Amino acid sequence: MATYYTLDFEKPLASLDQQIQEAEAALQDAGVAPESTPEALSPEAAAKVALVRSLRAKHEETLRGLYADLSAWNTVRVARHPLRPQTRDLIRLMCRDFCELHGDRRFGDDPAIVTGFARVGHTKCMLIGHQKGKETSEKIACHFGCAHPEGYRKALLKMKLAEKLGLPIVTLVDTPGAYPGLGAEQRGQALAIAENMFEMSRIKVPIVSIVIGEGGSGGALGIAVADRVAMMQYAWYSVISPEGCAAILWKEANEQTNTAAAKSLKLTAKDNLELGIVDDVVPEPLGGAHRDPAGAAESLQRWILNQFQALKNVPTDELLAKRYERFRKMGSYLESDTTATAR
């Protein structure tokens, strides 16, 4: 039950995790399963079973309380949890017959973006997603999920292939932002993202996009122009990271400024849903996807299949018009008569 990495606000669970482990070890030494019926056990064994169940119930109650009303900054921390399932994890858990496709036919292959044919449920599709990496070597190879221009060009090339074959597209967004290095800029980082956004707006097959962890600015938008956009419950989606915002507004990023920036950015799934940036929030298991990756994948798969079902019979012209309108209406506002207001 315990994990190797504990978030600051989850520290009240640490002692409970230890107690549960010790109580379960005592049961194991006695040769008793925690699921055993107390009536069929000796009084001593029954007491041990009751203790384990009591501790588990207390653990769940505490966990539910901690996650009942997460602050925006703690939501960012959950989205960055090292055990949170990433694109390759979700592919393994919810896809069949995945066939990975590599390269952009212009420069190289970017491991920060994974693309390939997949079968979600009984539906064949093109799946594209950011990959941040788990082990240190993989994180370095994947640039910590910050894609280069060749990654975005690879994604667009595979989307065009899906359009040619009439396959729907699924994109999984999980990036702190596009790679900001000199080489990426020299190879046309901004142009690659802009071209993706332009081309995705007119691809003639259904596109669904889910922010599964971090949704950082243009790096996220480069594969997130879709007919349906959702966020997982403890993901974040914003124009800038809290640390970046804090560094600009307060000239330093610390616990206090990061917390204030995260709150001001309205970056949580709930905030984005209220603002109309996303269409749905995909629920996560109690305590976040890192505690039950299989449950999170099942919830995500269910949402994707529902969207496929809703979009499959929509005429192409209507699909493209609604997709265009969906993004055009963001940030709309009404201008008041300032003269009349002054009077």
C-alpha cells in the first residue's frame, strides 16, 4: 500500500501505511489471510484480522479527506507524481495490438512523443501521446516530456496517415511544455506547433484529447486541438507552469509564490471545465491514478469509447465546423459602453 514517494500533504498517511504493513506481516506469520471470516478463527487471529480491517478503513477515510478538496498547487504535485501512469503505461493497460511508428521523415525520432496504431476496446485508432519517462535514463532520453520539433512533426505525419485510413485519433497530453533549447528553436519549434494546430483543426477524422498529467502551454496544444478535450481529475492545464508564473510575477519561485500562482492560473480540471476549456473531467481512483493505474486506465478507456461512439456518425463538414467553433469561442467577451458606465 505504501509508495516509495510521499507527497507533502500525504504525510499523515505514512504512519498508517507502516501500521498496516506491520499488522499484515503479523497475519502472514500466523498463516491467516486478511479476508478470513473472524468467526472461523481463534480469538487472537480474529483480533489481528479486525485490526487490519480497522487500519485499512482509517487509511481510506484519511485519504478521502486529504483528496476531498485539493489545492491547485497540490493538484500540480499529484500530476507530477513519479508513479503516475504515463502514455506507455496507459497503452499497456488499455490498448491491444499497439504498433509503434517512428520518425518525422525530416530529421529524426523524438522519444518524447509516442505514436502508433492501437485498438482501444474494439475500435482501431491512431494513438499519440507525450512520454516523460520513469527511470533517470529514460527521462533524459525523453527530455522529461518536452518534445522537439521533430516530435510534433512526427505526430502530425501520423495524424495525416490516420486521416488517409479513416481512423479516429486519440492524443494523451502530458508535458510541462515544448523543449526550449537552442537546437529546437533552430529546427523550427514554434512553426512545428503552429502547423500542428492549423492542420489538426481540419483533419477529417474524429480527434479526442485527454490531459493525463501536465498540460503546459503550446507544448500541450501541439497535439490537443480536438473535437472533445478532457482532463483527468488530478491533471493541470495552463498557459504556464506555477513556477514560471511565480518567477515572472514575484521574481522567485518558492512554496508561497507557487501556491499563489497555481491558484491564480485556474489550472485544475474543475477550473478548466467551468471556463469551457475542456468538455469533461475523467475521474481517477481514490488517491490519484498513481495508486491504481489499472483503474485509471479503465476510466480513461471508457471515456474514449464513449466519445468515439458519439462522434462516429457526425458528418465531416459538421465535425470540422464544430471543432473550429469550439476553439474560436474561447476567451470571448462582451464590451460594455464605457461612456454609459461612467455616467
